Amino acid sequence: MANRGINKVILVGHLGQDPEVRYMQNGNVVANFSIATSESWKDKQTNETRDRTEWHRVIIFGKLAEIAGEYCKKGSQVYLEGQLQTRKWQDQSGQDRYTTEVVINPIGGTLQILGSRDSDSHQQPKPQTTAQAQHEEIEPDDIPF
Amino acid sequence: MANRGINKVILVGHLGQDPEVRYMQNGNVVANFSIATSESWKDKQTNETRDRTEWHRVIIFGKLAEIAGEYCKKGSQVYLEGQLQTRKWQDQSGQDRYTTEVVINPIGGTLQILGSRDSDSHQQPKPQTTAQAQHEEIEPDDIPF
Amino acid sequence: MANRGINKVILVGHLGQDPEVRYMQNGNVVANFSIATSESWKDKQTNETRDRTEWHRVIIFGKLAEIAGEYCKKGSQVYLEGQLQTRKWQDQSGQDRYTTEVVINPIGGTLQILGSRDSDSHQQPKPQTTAQAQHEEIEPDDIPF
Amino acid sequence: MANRGINKVILVGHLGQDPEVRYMQNGNVVANFSIATSESWKDKQTNETRDRTEWHRVIIFGKLAEIAGEYCKKGSQVYLEGQLQTRKWQDQSGQDRYTTEVVINPIGGTLQILGSRDSDSHQQPKPQTTAQAQHEEIEPDDIPF
DNA sequence: TTTT
DNA sequence: TTTT
């Protein structure tokens, strides 16, 4: 458990679709989704406003995957902390291909659902959906949000 | 402009009060507020749920201070990136005192207002208030949120 | 174990003194030290190079405290990840005082010793001393650096 | 210049090769290299120590690219902060391919060369080579490391 | 002093 | 595919 180096990704963005959750034979849970981060800037040459959206493939393991499955949906804004991982696979023609994903593990990873508070009127309080868990050993009744 | 070391703070929390904005004689703008971050956990000994809220003093300079003044208010949820700075001052009795603050400078600092989207019903879209600027040289009309 | 908000500090700097390590009656270990982060910049008015060093009080719990005690010393360069915590105490005159520290807990916290490689000549490779542990449950023989 | 979302990568690792630096016709500078981050852990099933090295493609623009070209080399340990970007390209057969890179821009990006201090003997202090620049507008003589 |  |  000694590491050499830091491999950390921090994203705040919106989910492009509902998470896909799979329950493994060994009890593990895995969730997948993509989230978008956008930036816009004014092009100094043309004086036009330009825009770029980046999509990030996110894969979550363990308790946070369950939380994602239950509380995140298409359009949810989340804060997450994970690490970069590039996976090798073969396409139909047998060629090597690589896909880079942001992996959120129970240890060191974080997921929080943001927002949930009506920003203009506070008259209608809603159930808070901000959530976080950082550890596999959490008991289900530990998730009070 | 060469640095030795990294001094970085990342916070997501809610403002405890409206930002206090001051316009300096030299045109600089400074904004102050405090934000709360909370964590709760189950005490393994007593089996009780416990809770701790941490308050952080935030001071913002430049364009981001103006944005804070205009778009942040008490209760707003924000993402911010700044650095730790401990300031020495004298109390009434002349004794040295120290206060640690999170300073957000135009270069390297970030402020984004989160949320603004109704998390349950998407029927009534609201004006987006998520915002960021990272650079002093931004023209006012560059802030489109 | 649900949290509201993110409270994260990332520092890279050098220790100002050897860590002070205390072993508690309950078996817990706590280490303290300060680390310096410096930045220098050219003052645009005076055209002089200016310099500022910031000192951060760090407190470490658990296995990472032991690692700090054994492998960090005055002058060591470290990467660390912790959270801000402001502690209230009373001075001799009974007045409330506050001290802000960077707390590194076994869960979510990180400590890595940097360097160890001669940056000028690569002829004499040295044993790598970069290290990290993020979890209390680490067995002692798991720390191979 | 308003952004929606946070896209941030923090890496500490060693360069796999000397940086490749290209000077563009318009005066821009671009540097490329890969850096490795490693983690090891004990497999709980087999009780064996396992190891995984992740390689990250890094691309740097502007002044930091020049710094990388001059001061980084194969084996250098660096701290860097950038953002994820996935680039689409066509392979020889015309098929779409995607490559994810960590992009370090002058604004918001950071590069620091770590180490430079002999970790075992402190008798012979060496010139500090830790360095950082965060801004395009830096004059060459601003880089004192 | 926030938020749920 | 998100969000404003």
C-alpha cells in the first residue's frame, strides 16, 4: 500500500444520462456514467464567444456506486474525485484500443451530489440530496441524506 | 514568479452570509464571506450519529470579488479554489494574533456558484447562476451567466 | 457518513522541523510539524523580486503519523492532502484563541515523501523514498519504500 | 470566460522520457511527455503485493512548455495541474480514434519540478530546482530557479 | 453564520 | 449525452 505518485482527478459537472448500475456476482457494485464540463471564452482574434464541452467517462465501485445509482440521474450536478485509468481493449478487427476513464474507488474517491436547493425562493424546502461516502465499510443505515 | 511548493485549498460549501464587498481607492475589489463545510459520521463507540461543521473565512480579490458580490448570497453553494494565508494582527491589548484565511486571487483562484437547477422537476428551467472566472483581464461582458 | 461539502487542502512543501510524534494511551498515533510553501513574484511597481513564505501547521493521525515520524525529517519535501480545521483554545488570560491546522486523517488524507532522486546526475540511482498510505488498515510490512 | 464545471487533474510522477518541445510558427510553444504514477497494494485474496503503473500523456502550452523543455528530463519528478481533454483523430484506416490527454494551459495550469534536495545527507545543499509558473506574461528573467 |  |  505504498504509492509513488499522485493520480487525482476532480470534476464538477452534469451527468449526460442516468447511471448504469451493475451488481456483480461477488456482491460488488459498479456504476457508469458520463459527465460534461464546459468552458467558454472570448476568442481574442475573432472577438467571438467560443465554447467547448468535454465529456468524461466515470466508473464507480462499491458503496458510492450504489449511491450514484439511487440519487444521481441525467442532469444531476456532481462533485467527484477519482483517478485516471487507461484501459486497453480490442476492437472487432482485433486492434488494440485504449479508453481513459475516471475511476472512483471507495478509498480515496468521493462523490457528492450538488445543488438541490432552490436558489431563488426558499419557501419550498426540498429533501437534500447532497451526499458523500468515502469508505466501503459504511453500513447502509449510515447514509442519512 | 517562480514558486516553491503548492498551497491549494478546494472547498464546496454554503455561504453563511451575504458577501461583504469593498472597492479600494486603487480600483481593486475585495470580497469577504465565510462558508461552511459539514461532515457527519457514526461514532463507533456510542453508535450515535455525530456532526461537525467547519467555517472557513474566504477573501477574494479582483474580478471574482465582483462576481461574488453580484451572484453569491447567504446560503449559496459554491466551489472555490484558493490558497491558505495566515495574517498577523494585534488585538486591543497589543498581543499578536493570527487568522488563517482562504485567499482567492485572480490567477490560480476559482469561484463557481453551484446548483440553480431544480433537482426534482425540470419543468421550470431557471436562469443558470453557475459562474467562473479565472483571470483579471476579463471584460465585463465576458460574464454571460 | 454523508457529508455536505468538500474541505480539501493540498500542499507541497518542506518540513520546518522534525515531526513530533505522540503515542496515545488508546494506541492512536499523532504527528505534528509545520511545512513551508513559498512563492516569489516580480512587483510590477518597483520591479523588484518579492518573496513570501507561508507556514502551515500539519497534524496527522494514524498510520500516516507513524510514517511521518519514521521517514520525514526537517527539510523533507512532502506532498500532503488533508482538511482545514480550526481549533479553539484559551490563552493564559482565559481569552478564546483560534488556530487553523491542516488535519490528515487515515481516510481521505494522503502523505507522500518526495524527492530522493538526484536531479542533476542520474549516474547514482538512490533508493526511492516516495511513499504514501491512505488507510489505517495497512500492515507495517506493507510500506516498502 | 464563464465556465460551467470543474475539470482538474493533479499528478505527481516521473517523466518517462525527455520532453518533446515544438515551437509553432506563431510563436507558441508546445511540450509533450508522459509521466508515470504507480500504486502498490497487497491483494487480500492471494496475500501478494501487486503493483500498477499508470502512464499519462501530458501536453503543455506557453511559458510552462519552455520551462518543461529546459528543466525537465527523463526521470524528473514533477507536480502538475491541468485538465482532461479527449482528442479525436483518424487512424490509417480512417477510423475514429480518441486519445485522452492532460493539458496544461498557462492559465489555471501548473508545473513544478520536485526534488533537487539530497534526501539522505543534508550536508551539501544544492541549488533548488523546484519551479512554477502560472502565467504567460512571465518575463524570462522571472524564472530564478 | 450555511446546508439537510 | 449534461448544463445555461
